[in-house]
Amino acid sequence: MRPAARISAAMEILAKVEDKTSNIDHFLATYFRQRRYAGSKDRHEIRERVYRIVRNRFKLEWWIEEVLEEKQTSRLLILSDIAFFQVLDLLELDKLFDGSKNQPETLNENEKKIYQILAGEEILNSGMPRHVRCECPDWILRKLEPVFMDELERCMGALNEEAPLDLRINSMKKTTREQSQKLLRKFGIETEKTQYSPIGLRVRTRKRIDQIPPFRNGLLEIQDEGAQITAMLVDAQPGMQVADFCSGAGGKTLAIGAHMENKGRVLALDTSSARLDKAAPRIKRAGLDNVERRQISDEFDPKLKRLAKKFDRVLVDAPCSGIGTWRRDPDTRRRFNQADLEKMVQLQQSILTSAARLVAPKGRLIYVTCSLIPDENEEQVLNLLKKRDDFSAVSIQDIWSKMSPEMANWDGIVDGHMMRLTPHQYGTDGFFISILERSS
């Protein structure tokens, strides 16, 4: 593809993705799968431009709408991206917008004027509102201010960076991080040990992982370091009965099953058969026999009554706003609104109430979100504790000390019984974790 054709493709993607609610990465994968003629360099450059625009969307729209008083379009977003990040002269720009086949239409005089105003300017401007600088909806920023205070802009900046690629070693395969590093090196993949998870590796340079033998053979699984920590804190021991109440495609289910050394039972529950089906080959690849998948209609499914008080551990990785995963899905921030949050909070309350019924006496309920909003985190835990006097908070400090003695006083632990992970502090996705124990 010629450079102008790549510009045209990026413009088409931005226009189409406006009407989509799916993950932008999934949309791009489908887009390129339907256009086999696009080579690896083409895909890389188109993807880079689209993601750069998505990550700077609030700022670009501020320039277009507030400063230039123009209506935002995918064409103007592309033009402003070139102005801020490439700074081409008008002759070079005309070559990209020459109107020939598979290339953008020629620029009109107003567009050229817009480009000249923006070209060479710094994208950050002192006149921008704080939420625009932070690439965050104003209403979300207000909810996060009491949580992060002076650290807020650092936190938002880190959430807008590209996420690293983390791997979890499969302890079922009797391998170590050192052995895995050596093996990956044979395939040209250099890694470093994750700082907090004792079973994680971070890939130094982006490369395909899913086609190499160590991955296909189940030695490694792609999983963010924060998710690894979450699975460890379930503290599932061999022989236990464990329920993963919102298992999805099974990332944490796999880690829990491995921690249990394939002994006992892990019941993966989810309302989506498609997500549960995705977990099946992963379970097989990991060599796990102690995982059972079961679809439920919703959190009120009658089948759940028969599971009451049966489980030593119940993990609730609740559906949420997903703020902690903005690094991976940056377009989510524009699609999630206050009405969505209200519905999500109600759903979380309902799920948490239902999941609590499954916990056996002296068993634990582990509540997790990838959100940083108190409404979805601390307030949900406190709400359950008010309704259920047979549950009490467990010290995450004590549990984590057993897992990682050298980090017993890690400052990621908030108020003893809660943990908050953020990319600007720990390099992980954003997570909230709280552990409650049922009385005897």
C-alpha cells in the first residue's frame, strides 16, 4: 500500500468504528482479515495512526471544535494528527490527498488553512480543561479526584499509554521463569521478570506469541501482571472447591486451576456460551482436568441455589466500567456514560449478593473489578457488609505476605483489606481487589 492508501484506510476505520460498540482491536483485526493485500508494514502504520488518534481524541477534538470551530470528522482527525505528529509541508500533504484511486480526496482551501494553523503546534495547550488534558470524560475525572488527588494526572497519563505484553508461566508444566526466558530467547523473544508477580514475564519487544511452541504447548499464557496477582490472591489450595462466578474466557480460571495443582474443582460460570467456548481450548492447552464450565442465564439462575455454601473460594471478577483497561481499549472512555455506570453498579450489587450465597462457612469471597471508581469498588464491598453480617473483611496484607514474603509491606494494599493496582504506580492494568470471609 502507498502512504496515501494507508491514510485512506485509517480514515475509513475511524469513520466505521464510530458506529461500533466492540473493542477497537477486534474491529481492526476483522478489518485487516478482510484485506489480505495489506502487508505487515501497512497494518502496523495504519494501526499506529488509528491508536494515536484514539489516545489523543479529546485533545484533537478540542482543537477542531473549540479552537477552529469546525465539526469533527474522521478526515479532520487525520489531518490534525498529521499536523501535530508529522508536520509535513503542503507539497507533501498534497501527495497524500491527491484524489486518485484508493487515496483521500484533495484538500480544499479551508482544510489547508486548518492544517497550517495546527502544523507545528504542541498538542497540549494551557487553555484546555483538565479532563481534556487527561483524555478522560469530565464526570469520570470528578469521581477519581478524591481517590488519586495529586497523582490524578499521572494516573490518567499512564492509562493512556500502550500496555505491555505480560506472560504467565504455567506451574502445571513444572517450568520456571528462568527456563521459560531461555526457551523464549530461542524464538527471538526477550523478556524480563515481572516486578510483583512471581510467575510472570514481561516481553520487551512486541512479537507474536500465539504461534510459537511454548505457547501452543501450554507452557505460557498471555495475562496482565495485575490479573496474575488477582488470581494468586484467591489463595486456592489443592483439593478446594472454587467458583469463578464471572469467568469470561477463563484467564483467571486457568491460573487458579494451576495454583491448585489440578486437584479439587474449579467451576467456571458465565452467562455467555461464546466466552465459555473460548475457554475450552485454553483449558486443554494448559493441561487442566479440574475445571468445569457451566453456563447460567443470569445471577438469579435457579441452578445456583443448588450450589449454596458449597465453595471454599468464590471469585467475582465483576463486569465494570473497565477504566483500568483503557491502555488496551482506549476507545471505551468515550462510550461509557453516567447512565451506564448506574446500571453497572446495580448489576454488580446483584451479582455480589448472589455469589455470596455460594461461599461455604469459613470460605472466602474475592471481589475484583478493573475499575478505579469507588462506586464500583469500596462502596460495593461496604454495601454487602452492611447487608451480610456473616461476612467480614480479610487482611490482604496477610495473604500477600504468604505469596510474596519480600513484599509483605507493599504499598499497593489500601486499608489492609483492599488492594488497588494502577499502571502509573505498578505498571499493571488498573484493578481493585477486596477479600471477605464468611463466618462459621
